[in-house]
Amino acid sequence: MSGFAVAAEAHLPEISALARLHHHPGGGAALTLQGGDLNALSLGIRTPLPDDSGIAHVLEHCVLQGSRRFPLRRGFAALLDGALHGHLNAATLPGLTVYEIACAHDREFDRLAAIWLDAAFHPLLHADAFAREGWRLALDPPRLTGVVLNEMLGHRATPRAFGDAIRAALFPGAAQGFDPGGDPARLPDLTLAAMRRYHARHYRAGGALAVIAGPEPEARLPMLAHAFDTAPGPVPDAPAPPRRWHAPRRRIAARGPAPAAIAWWLRGATGAEAALLAETLLGTPAAPLRRALTDAGFQAEPLLNPIDPETDPPVLRIALPAIAPDRVAVFETCLLAAIERLSRGLDPDEVRAARARLALRHGLAEDPRRPAPLLRGLAALRGWRDGGDPIGALRLGDASADPARLAALVATELRDNPHRVTLTREVATPDLAARARAMAADPVIRRRARRLAATMDRPERPGARAALGAPARADWPRDAPERPARLVRIGPAEALSMPRDSGLVQLDLGFDLAQLPAADLPLAGLLAEALRHAAPPGITAETRAAPRPDGGVAARLWLRGTAPVAEARELVAALLARGTTPLPDPAPLAASRAARHHAHLTGQGHEAADLMLRAQMGAAGATEAALTAPARADAARLAALRDRLLGTRPFCALSGPAATLDALHDALARTVAEGAPPSPARPAPPCLGPVRLALPVAAATVARGLDLGPQPGSVAAAAQRLATGWLWPHVRDRIGAYGAQARLDPVTGHLRLISIRDPGIQATLAVFAEAPDWLDRAEGIERGIVPALAMLDRPLLWREELISHAMAHLAGDIAGPRRRAELIAAGARALPDLAAAMRAAAHQPHLVVIAPG
């Protein structure tokens, strides 16, 4: 009935799914993954790049701005405030554009999938959408702006942009080397007509694969077949492969310290072999290439994942931050000498350990940006994009753990491979201001810009929003998704136990940081890093802080371990051994931590600003900021802090099969009883003041914090309505920022208004200041309730779910059910009530501005 024919089938026990590949007679394919309880759709379209203009990226944004069946001019924004989704987004990768949905509610998933499919194949592609999402000339004063333009200006400060630069250096002039997001200097060359032609050429069923996951994925095939039927036609042939090099190349800048990398295009290794090779050589601080770099005096923590997932055959890259020009040759010589040694043989134990780490990560499939079904979908799409088998891309792979085979690959793919580049990266901001002035000097362009600006403020056509539909009140989930958890006693300590059918077990031990003086909190963050670096596979360490309803803070250092069920007892022993294992030299860890802290400010300014706001507004934020701050390397103090903390009695959190958990309770009881009770809590660090920073970024971040005090759950609906109804159209659409958010902490009542990659600081502050006036006249509280419910019910990673429950318990946050009931019952008064609370807090000085400088 669907029109699809099954072409291949496989049981994939490693991801607990039945996979079927279906072919459509008119072209296109579907991969169904039956398993799990979350519905997910990953629609992939092959989009080879013709240049650096960002054509595929701008198209991805414009596709979501209204379609034939759903003719809203701002369709994506309308869905954000009217859908019970768990994930709703799109991404442009080299040669591939992906549209993603995840939703636990069947009818809502079908509605969203229908909207997404029509948007992809039948978008309106209006001129005002191109101007808003891509680029436009704004006047008085002249400037170039637009969502994608400002996104990519900000992107240039992130480590991921170095990955784009490495591909450009390895594949100059080839489709694989063009910037998938768009070079800001080239984006204003892109025209609406060219983008429309690109859509007509590539957005055809023959160039599409849909990955559908969930309990009954094949029930969605008729809907997909209908979408494919409406977009028939062939697609262009794949671009020619890049030319092979016969000699390595070097691109070294002569200025100050900069990120540096050596990268190879691997000619004779499969993706699985490349992954195992990279994990063996670089996967841990003790891996041989990282040891060689450390011995030579480099900060050996890679700036990027060693394997670039966007190329086939794969690219292996070794990128480090801030290397002086005269040290690049030392960096290169050190690596090549180590590779020469390793080509003569590898340690079998290191190869086996690397294989075990890969298997564990493959089974977990955890990525904070995507639920697991979408992560699987992306892996399948990447394999299919390059002409491979999408089902095969979901397997762990057939990489041999034979050390001789890997050593041979070191020789052929690294030592003797001439397709290699050594490069450093310097970020040059294009002179868009001069270009804007030149364009504005042309009367024809000025008139066109004024006409376009007038069309961008047009309201939606009456009734257009109704075409989207919306979940009725009867469909709203009244109860939170069932996540069974019970408190148990393990010896003298309390523990959280969460039964879950799985082949893995998770054990977290949380050590109380409230006993530490504020001056030791940065050292505690460094201790977590040291423990993580010294840990065997499956074990990590981190710090967490959460606000208490009484204004205090719950803060823990967590030792976290994951292992197959059969190795659960060994996991307990390995975790407990962290208290006596020697720590690594803290100097390179401290230096790497400081570098990441700076990179976080420049590359993830909105997240850094959010943390700085929370540090101004309460003890929990100030504690978290201290835990993530750079710390001075002091080996003796670090060891003493480890002995002190890990000698106390931890809070235990466990997840896995019920029988395994019962056995772990007994195994832990004896050890936990030996730990000393934590010392009395000390005062939290003092809160910070307003922050204004000038950093080497091309786009700003603006963040305003308001301490509203205790609020009912209905304020969450009002805050969501504020974000999508006021901030989105004014900060994003009109000013041109990449995004704008209203984040609310339900425990403290802290509201944070944040812009992302923003070209207009003063204009955004004015929008923030006018928010209460808009709330007084706003309507449609249901459009705030729905996304707020979706946020509450968003799917969490398995390990994140466990630690989130544990931190909520430790913080004494027991008001969740009440807040949920108040949210669902929110009425129209919630909007002016939030306005009044914001006005009462308007005098507060909580502000963060990160400006270009």
C-alpha cells in the first residue's frame, strides 16, 4: 500500500532495532528502525556544494518558512510555539541537508512529519524569507545582516570552523572542501534565483532518504510515499571525487599562536578501521600519539574529534590549540616520528581497549544535541550520502582488532600517504561594512532594500496559522512520562535506583562539594578533569550544581561509570579505585582547561553568558561558575582534595536491569559504610556583578537576567510565549541574530533573556526592555503552554536522565508535579502577571554583554 518495496533487512542487536531498507519506485528510499518508544524522522537530501556561498544552508532555513499546504511566512517559528515536539530542527552538513523530528506523541508526530515533508519538497521560498534568513542590506546606517550571515560570523570563532578549514585545505576547489554553512564574505553573492534553481535541482525524491524510527515506523510509509510521489525526477550525478595529491602540503601563517592541525585523507581504510585507528592512537591521554605530544610539551587534548564524520573516504585530523608558528614544525616532526615508530607495531592491549571503548560508545549513542533515534538516523544518512549502505553504517563495523593490520594502516595511511596537509588557522573578519556602504550608494539597490524591508513586517494571512493545526487540550499530556525511580538504603547512605531494561548498567557516585571553601571549587573542577583523564574505558567524572528552593545549592563531584551488565561488579571496583589511582600531571590539564574556557566564551557566547548571569543571580550559578573556572595547577593540593572528597560517603545513583541493581546494592553497601560523612556545608561563593567583555568575535551576545522570585508553574507558559511571540520576531527576524531565548529556572524564578550571534546590542537591549509592554497586550497563552510541556517531556539521554533525577533529589526539588499542573491550567492572566513581575525586577543589574573587540 505504501508503494515501497523492501530491499534489505537486518536485526541490529547492538542498537535493539529491526532495520528495513525500502525503495520507492519513483526514486528515494526509506530506512525503518523498529524499536524504542520515541517516534523520530530524519529526512536527508543530498546537497552537493557548488561554492562557498552557503546556498544549501540558506535554503535549509528558507525551506522552513512556509510551504504549499502550510503557507505561513514564518512556519518554523509557528511550530516552535505550537508543537509537542521533543526535537525539531534541521542541519546543513557537507553534501547533506537533514530535517529532524522526534516526538513521543503519535498524532503530533504525524502532524509534524506532514508539515516537514511538505516544507522540504514544496517550499514557498519568498523573497522576504531569503532576506530574513540569508542576507539583506539594512539601511540607516547601511549594514549587511541576516540570520545565516550572523550565524556564520559567530561560527568562525568555534573549533568546528577549524574542521571546515581543514576540509578546504585537503580538498581545494572540490565540493567536499566548500564551506557547508557559507563563508560570510561570499554569502552576499548568493541570489534568490540561484537558491530556487538549486532547490528544483536537488530536492527530488531520487536524492532523498528518510530514516523513520519508533515502535511502528512502517505505519508512516504511506505518508512518505505520497511526499515522494509529489517530487519525482532524477537528481544530478554526484560531484567528481577530489584529486589525489602526490606530495604533502603546508599552509602556515606567520603571525602569533593559532590552532594547528595535521590531517590525512585516508585512501585505503574503511570508516570502521579509521575509527579504531584514531581511537587507538588518540583516544585517551595515554594513547601513543597523545603521549608523544605531551612529552614534546604540547597540550595534547585534541581540539576536534580525530575522525571527520563528513568525508568518505575518512579524514583523520590531529588539531591542537594555540601553537606558535615556530613550534608548528616541532609539532609536525613529533607526530611523524611517532607514526614511524608505530608503523612497526602496536600494543595489542591498547588496540583491544580501543575496540572496547568504541563498542561502549556505539551502544550508548549519546549526543546532547539529539535523542538517540535521531543520532542513529544521522549515522545512516552519512553512510548513504557517500553511496554506502545505510544499514551498514549503523553497525559497529568489521574493523579488525589485529595489531598487525592496524600497524600496516599506520604505515600506508599515515606514514606513506602523500595526501596530507599541515596548517594553522587565523580568523579574518570580512569587511562587510565597506561592502554595505558600496551597495547602499547604488540608488536602485537602496530602493529595493526599502521595498523588501516593508514586506518583512507584513502580518500572516488570516487563517494561515490554522492550516498547521495544533494539539487540542485533550491531547496535552497531563502526566509526566513514567520514569520509575526509587530511593533505597545502601548501608548508611541513601541511593537512587532506576530499573531499566538494557544490556548496560550505569553507576554514579556523587561526593558532596558543599563542604569545600569557595576558593577550592575551581580546583574541584580540575580534579574532575584529572579523574576523567586517569579513568579506564566507561568511567568519567564531572561536577554539577543545582539550586535549592531555600536559595542554597546542591553541588557534587560525580564519578560515573557505564559497563555491560556482565561487568557490573568490575565497574564498582573500578569506580572505587579512583580514590587511590595516581593522578596525571595537572599542568597540561589546567592549560587545556583555560584554553577551553576562552573558546567557550568566543564560540558559545550565549551559553557562557547564561552561566555568568546565573552566577550574578544566585548561589547555584556562582558555584557552577567557580567549578568551571580555570584553576592553578598544584599537584599536592589536587591529591589532597581527592583524598578528602573521595574518602567521604557518596550518594549513589544506579540504572540498569532490576536484578543487576539488587546485586549492586549489596556490593556497594560494605564500601559505602566505610566512607566518612561529609563535613558541614560552607557558604557558597559570592555572586558576581554585571559583565561586559570585548572578545575576538564577529557577532555579539546580549543577556539580561531578572530574579522574579517564587512564581507559579504558569509563568513557564508566559516565558515561552515571550520567547516565540516577541523575542524571535524582533531579535532574530528584524535585527538578524541567529536566535533569541527566554530561559526560566522554575526553582529560583530566575528569567534570562539571551540573544545568540547578535549584530545589534543596543537594539536587542531595547527589545528586552519592551517585553513587559508586549506581554500586557499579548494573547494566546496556549501557544506558550504547548512548548513548555514539550520542554518538560523532552527525551533525555539515558545517563542524563539518571543524574538529573539524582540532582533534583539532592536539591530537594519536589514541586515538579505541582508546577506541571499549574502550567496546564495557565490562563490569560499569566501573560500580564509575568509583565508585572518583570517590571518589579527591572531595576536589577544582572547583565552580560560579549561584544566584538
